[in-house]
Amino acid sequence: MDPTFMESVWWVFKELFKKDLVYQGYKVMPFSTACGTPLSNFEAGLNYKDVRDPAVVVSFPVVGMDGVKFVAWTTTPWTLPSNIALCVHPTMEYIQILDKKANKRYILAKNRLPQLFPIMNNKKKWKPATMADELFTIEQTFVGSDLVGKRYTPIFDYFVNDENASEYFRILSDTYVTDDAGTGIVHQAPAFGEDDYRVCLAHGVIQKGKDLPCPVDSNGNFTDIVPEVKGLHVKKADETLIGLIKEKGRMVQKDNLDHSYPFCWRSDTPLIYKAVPSWFVKVEEIRDKIVENNKKTYWVPNQVKEGRFHSWLTDARDWAVSRNRFWGTPIPIWCSESMDEVVCIGSVDELAELSGVRVTDLHKDVVDEITIPSKKNPGTVLRRVDEVFDCWFESGSMPYAQKHYPFENKESFEDGFPADFIAEGLDQTRGWFYTLMVLSTALFDKPAFKNLIVNGLVLAGDGKKMSKRLKNYPDPNVVISKYGADALRMYLINSPVVRAESLKFQEPGVLGVVKEVFLPLYNAFRFFSQNMERLESNTGSKFVPSKEKVAGTTNPTDVWISAATQGLIKFVHEEMTAYRLYTVMPALVSFVTQLTNWYVRLNRDRLKGLEGGESESETGLQVMYDVLLDVTILMAPFTPFITEYFYQHLRKLQPSYADAANGGGSSNPVMPGKSDSVHFLRLPAYDESRLNADAVEAMEALQVIVENGRNVREKRNISLRTPVKCVTVILRNPSANVVEALNGPLKGYILSELNAWDLVIVPKEEEHEWVTLSLIPNFNILGRKLGKKMKDFKSYVTAMSHADAVACLENGGMDFEGLTISAKDELVSKLSFSKEGEQWESTSTPEGDVVVAVDCTQDEAILSAGRSRELINAIQQLRKAAGLDLGDAVEVFFEETEGITVVESAVSMNTNVFEAKFQGAIPVPKKFAPSWGVVLRSDTAEIGGSKVEVSICRPAVAGRSGLSDEVGYYLS
């Protein structure tokens, strides 16, 4: 570890020491007697084994209740010499019984009688009506709290003369006591149990910083405090101690228990829990300040701050910051053997001043050699305590230690503290988040951060923790190699993890990002690039991005996509300011869908120059460039690599690109084109003048109509290549803007997308001819309000006519048996199609506010138009297979089975369609093809239910029939 970091950690501890927030006490930890060292809880869980241990029930005579004894159960008889208290549950029911067979009186939990009388566990043999009286008599009943304070006589008297013995050997209470095993009374040996230590400390049986009754050394052997087993390991002393207990007449019951027990993962020996001397920070003393400072922070999601973290803080206990390790920052305390002289060091300079030794390394092997002359006892020296800091103390010191504060960077630290933002996993609620808050409060009475994003945990696909041992997750390097780092990043960002929830990692989800986001976005970018190059080739002019042309377009889809882009930019700024990452990514993904699935598709022919000429093509390409550049910059923080690729191509079109020469691309001011990387640019600011809620609303209506229109086609199994006569749409309370747009500039797009000949938006006054409005109760809200009246109300409201339902909504609700029912949130309305006629097929949105009906009549004109679309598709597939460019002209010939003229008839009825699609070229029967024509590609397609051979040929010179082969060869 860096010495400057360690020195700042020393400074932090010295500041706490000066504020009297440090003391030495005990912490009960898993302890390896073979290694002579405590282990972490994680290490203690590494090596469990099934073992058999003695399980005994022992008695403790109650002082002042002659002949009555408390009984307690334990699987660690070796802890009984250290017993100094008993614990009951404050609200549990306890009884005093007479054991008729033993003729002894015991107090235990009522539900734990089977511990003393095992036959009670055998439901078949146990007959309580007759057998209970034979075994015992219940003489008294108590609540646990009634027993608190009663004293008892201990089994052993090794600690009866302790300094604090007046507080020993009494009944305590705590809710950790259960009645699922034992007797409901737990013996307390605070040196060997975490709960024992906590409970005894809370009841004043032991004191912070004072020695504990502990007759066991660091090797797990009894000391001379218990002479009968001196030098014996605790696990080997059980039988001797059990014999002593029997001799004293305290053994009530002896058995064996088979259970899972922790072993040391290094030595493979049984662990014990043992109180280890530790240095503590007085968190309880500043707990209220910590809670107040937490209120000054902003968390995403907020429920972690207000729930889990707040609960942890309000119950925070003193923090044991020392560990018996070698690696780590040494605790900077030098003391005498008797601890009557203690010095805390806060810097290298202070250590040099007091010891005369200047060091450049603060690790244990160096500083342990340094002594400090005693001021109290001249001629003696102070030595450093053995412990090092818990790593969480070091991580909590990070804000100061990373800058070597206060020894360096004092001004920059103070300008940047508290930190603007941190992020870590949900598991750090009791870890890093906590230690940061404790130390910053203790030092400065401030939180260490202003904003915090809590991440959830990424689990394996089976919901278990990812494990190297189980190999239950794919290799991250392989995932990145297959799909790219951007795909993995977006998959994680667009998941529950960013709102502190767990994610079951699924590799197909990463592939889904590539297929559903990156490939469509790349295809849109490539489509733009190809048509921009085509435009430059056809016009002879360089494409230069123009904000003025973008702002001046009147095309409704241009206005919409520009407004949606500016709305997205505004949304991202707002949500990122609020640190709500979980709302940003879905919005970006949704926008990519809007751009690729809607804008590009609706404008494909226009952008290719096939609709409206090159002027319209350039306008559309200007809009598309503007959108692609904004989205590239906007997505750069989330997908840094693919956006850099897009930017490096898009920047070359900017006039400022020339300024990037000679190092200008890395200099100020940053701007698209000039700047060498997209990551040099700031997020674009939104242009309020281009926001257009009307255009966005109208396009949303178009998309609903198109998607539901396609659903209708699927219900009747009508291919999109076959036109339909009419699409009728009923909208519930549409705005005038939406109706105007659908009947006006957006109408052609709907007709094209649905391959329909007509579109009708039904006026409100005519909707009753097409649909029925029905109402149903919102059961979730009305259930409590109406109670038993709900059934009658449901019958009443569902029987309403269309006119009555409309009136109810327009009035804002209704009255029912003296209760006012709100139409806004207590009723659910739904439109359903009611027009008669087999030609109609319909569907409605799940919300019931839009109905789309299609006239599915199929006549010869409809069928021939559908066949024409099928032929066009076959021709396009041949062009693609032949590798032709958009501007390459071809001649098209087809050949039907003899006697069938389905395709010929379809072409003759729809010549205008083919002229518009293929630059005036109309497919003709193969019999008209010149013999010298060169076939580029040929294939068989199914059109109108029959097989047709379709060929595309190089344009050929026309000539009369009967020409010689030589002339034909020359013409070809």
C-alpha cells in the first residue's frame, strides 16, 4: 500500500483519538486455535463439516426460591466455567414444573417441555391427557420479563470474586432467544459468543474496555484459572467438565448432537468463537449526527437510503476497526505493557519526533521495530500494539488518503469534499457507504458524498451467486470478444442492476443488444452514408450539414424525428441530473427503434431520391445526419466504442473538420468535427424551438394505427403485399391536431404502411355507428369504497348504453346509491367494434381507446395489385442477388405457365406502379425478350399462387426479329 495513503489513514485515526472516539474493548470472532488468530466471517464459512458434539442440560439454583432451578441447554460444555448470566425472551411464556420422576423443580419455556421429556416429540405415543400428570406438574407460569433480575448460583465459582462480579449471575432478557431448541433459557459466556457479549454489555454485566471472564488462551487451551482442565484444549476438556458438573449435581440431561460445524480452512481444526481484544470507534456516541448527515444525501434508488441504510444507522453499534493480520495499515498506537501510557501517532513527522526514527515505509515489519521512550517511566519504552486496521477503515478513509490529506492537496480536497457522486453495489450498504459516512461525520460532521447510485448484484443465470468453483457464468473475456464491450455495457445498464435489483445474467441478452440496438443503428448509419454518397454523385455537390435546412423542413416525419430527438436530449439531461440511469437507457433504446423502424422505413424511397427528387432526398438526409450526430454524442458515455466509430465518420462532413489538423482536434474550443473524439464533446443542449408535442402525439397515433392495422391483417391472414380497400379508425377523444395530421400529411404514410387504398378517421358524432363504449369498475380502487355494493354496481355500469357511457365520461363520473364515482380513476372505459358486415375485421388497443377496422373485401383490382407487389418483391430480390446499385437500370421479363396470364394481367392493370418503382421500366413477357439480351439473374417466384420465372437483363438495343447471329452478338 502507498505510504502516503497509509499516513492519511493514521491522521484519520489520530483525529478520532483526539476526540475521545477510540477505546480498546473486545470483539467476538471466529477463532482458529491452531493458527492462534481470528478469522473473518467469510473465512469461517469456507469449511463446514458434520460433527458430533455433547449436548447437555444443566441446572442453576434460583436464589430465594428454595429447591427451584433454571435449566439451560448447551452444545459447548467447555464454555460453562465462563458462565456469568442466563438469558430469557422477554415475552415468551415460562413455567415452573415439578419433575415427578426426579422430584425436582425446574423453570423453562413452556414450549420446550419436550427437551426434558422427549416422549412429547412422539405424536403417536404421547397422550397428554394421561401421561402429562405422570411426568410433571405445572406449578407456576411466568412471562420472561418477570424473571429478569432474579439471581442464581453458578455451577463453577472461578469468577465469583471478579471486580464486576456483583453484576454477574442474574437473569437477562433479549429477543434473540427462541423456543425452537433447548429450554428457552440460554447460558451467557460473553467471551465466547457474539450475542452473549452483546446482551451482557447491554445489561451492564460487562463494561466496554474492561477485561472479560476468559480462562482460554490463544491456542484454545484452558489457563490455570480452571485448574481441573489446565492445559487441555477446550474440545478435549468437555468430558472432564461434564464429569465435574455431574459431581456437583447439576447435570439434568446428557445427549449428543450431530450438526454442521465450522473448521479452519487452513489447519482443518474446529473453530471456536472467542473475544479478541480490539480497538473500537465510538459510533454510538455520534449515531444521531450520522443519521442527520445521511438525510443530506441523495440516493438512487431512494428506498435504499430511507429503508435499509437508515435502519442500519439507527441501530449502529461501536465499530471494531482492528484486525490480527500482517498486511494492512498498522494501528498507530504505542503503549506501555500495562497500558497506563498510550500514544497515538498521526504522521511520519510525529513518529520521527517522538522516536528519533524517520521512515519511508509504514508497513508492519518496519514500524514494529520502532520504540518510543516513555515519558511517565524514564528508561522504559512504548511499543506499537500488534493489530492492523480493518480494510473497511482504510476504504472509509479513501476521500482523504487518496489525496494525502492534510499533508498535501489541502485546497483541492476541501474544494471537492463532499464528493459529488459515488456508486457501488447494494452489498456496500453496511460496508463502504457506512464507513464513509461514519468517518466523515466523526471528522467534519458532513456526509462524504452528495449523490449515490446503488447497483444491484449480477447473479448467475440460475439465480445463484457467480462462483469460480461452480463455473456458473460465461467468461467475461469471451462475452466481450463475441459481442463487444459496448453490448455488455448496455445490457447491464439497461437492466434491474442500475436500480439496486438483482440481475440473472443471460448471455442471449447481450446478443439481443447487438441484434436489436447496434445492428439496426449501424444499418441506419450505413443507409445514410450510401445515400449521401449517391446524392453527391448525382448532384456533383459536396454534402455539407446544415442546421438551417433541418430547421426549415416541413415534412411531418422530419419535424417529428427532430422534435423527438430534442425531447430525448432534454430527458437525458433531466434524468442524468437526477442520477436516474435506469430511465435513460430504456429511452435511448426506444429512440433507436423510432429512428430505425419508423423514420428510416417511412422515408426509405424519399431518402433514396425515388420520391420527391434529389431536393427532398437532401432534406431528409440533412435531418438524418443531424439526428445521428446528436444520438451518437448522447450515447457516447454509455456505448463508447461504437459511438466513436460513428463519430469518426460523421465528423468528416463538418466544415470544422479541417481545423483538426496539426493537433487542433485536441484543443479548445471543442466542437463536432474539429474534436478528435466524441468523448471530448459535451452532451448536446436541446433546442426548445424544435420541441413539438403535437408532432410527437400525431406520430404516436400513426404508430398505434399501423401496428393495429397489421394485427388485423394477420387475423384475416392477408399478406401486406395484397392491398385492402379501406382502413377505418375510431379514436377516443383525439385532439384536433391529431385528427388534422392523420387526415392530412400523415395519411399517405398510413396508406403506404398498411397497403390500403383509403383511410377514414371517424368523427366523434359518428363513432356510435362503428363502436360501443363500455365501462367497467376499477376493482382495485372501488373494492374498499363500495364493499358489498360492488356486485350491484358492476351489473349497473356494464349494462349502460353507449350514449349513457359517453355522457358519464363527459360528466366526469356518476352517482351510485349516494356515492360519487369518478370517471378518471374509478372507471375503466373501452371501445369495441360493433359495425355489422363480414367484410370487416377489427382490433383495439389494450387500453380500449383506439379501434382499427379493415374492409377485407377481395376483388380483382385488389388481387392484381397484390400480385404486382409480389412481382416487385421478386425483382428486388434478383437485383440484390446480382449486386446491383440503386441507379443500375435493367429490363425485366417473366414467363408464366402456358395458358395462365395472372402476372401479365396484374402488370397491365398497375403499369403506373412499375414505372414509378423502376424508373419507367415495365416488366414484359419473356417472349418479347431479344435473343441477344444478357441475363443478369433469373429465378422462379410464386405469384398469385402459380410459379413464374422472372429474369433481369442488361438493357439491350431493340431490333426486328430474324436478325443474323452475328448482328445479335454485336447488339448484345
